[in-house]
Amino acid sequence: MQENYLHGKTSSTINAMLAATAWNLMKMMRKLKALCADFSSTARSGSCESCSLYV
């Protein structure tokens, strides 16, 4: 992805903030996907050893 050079000095700051936001959102989505997969497998098995929950 190329940087927008038409906006001047603030362009670099905005680009860095958007890139960091996208990176953090991607990390959160991975964690949510893993959590949903764990919950799904827990719901099928009926118990969760790591959190001591029983369905």
C-alpha cells in the first residue's frame, strides 16, 4: 500500500495511525476467532478444563 503524499506532513501521521489500528484489529480478530473455536469445541464436549465451566 502506498502512502498518500497529497496531504502534507499530517499524511505520514495519519498513515502510521491507520496502519497501527489495522494491525491491532487483525490481532484482536485472531484472538476472537480462537476464542470462538475454543467455545465451539467446549460446547460440543460439554466441559472446559481450562476454565472449569460446565455446559
